[in-house]
Amino acid sequence: MNGEKQYYVYMLASSKHGTIYIGVTSNLLRRVWEHKEGVIEGFTAKYGVHRLVWYEVHQEIGEAILREKRLKKWNRDWKIKLIEEDNPDWSDLSCDWDL
């Protein structure tokens, strides 16, 4: 790692083909922990959306925010296809992380 700041666009789900949440952060580990622990009240806490099913890394915050906004406008089938390209079982990608 070269020390440059990284930004993450990510998708959480309540279950396979369940409710999907899309977000952006500069600290994916912390943000996923916040979602899982319900630290911040809101959509993910209300609907039990805690499973990290997809994410991608960006070097520029503007690029990450633009990607997040575009993904939010996608229809549900496109989001499911994107998740299932690399994670067909909708496994929690953070399950091995030390949260």
C-alpha cells in the first residue's frame, strides 16, 4: 500500500436478494462495524442491512461519490448482477475481518 487515501463504494444486504443499501466511505472497516453495531440510526439499523456483499476501491473521493450516486439510480436487477459477478452466494465479505 502506498499510503494514499482510498475511498470505498459498498453494498450491504439484509440477506441474499434482500434489501440493499449503497454507501461510500474512506474507512470501510469502521463503516461496516458501525452498520453491524447499529451505531448510527437509520436505514440499515431499521431494516437489518448488515451483510457486506460488494465493494470497490477508488483513489479519488469525487469518483467514489459519483459512482455511488450512479449505482443508486440503477435498477435492482443490475445491482444484483453486479453483486453476483463476484459474490454469487451473497456471502458477508467482512465475516473474517476483526471488527
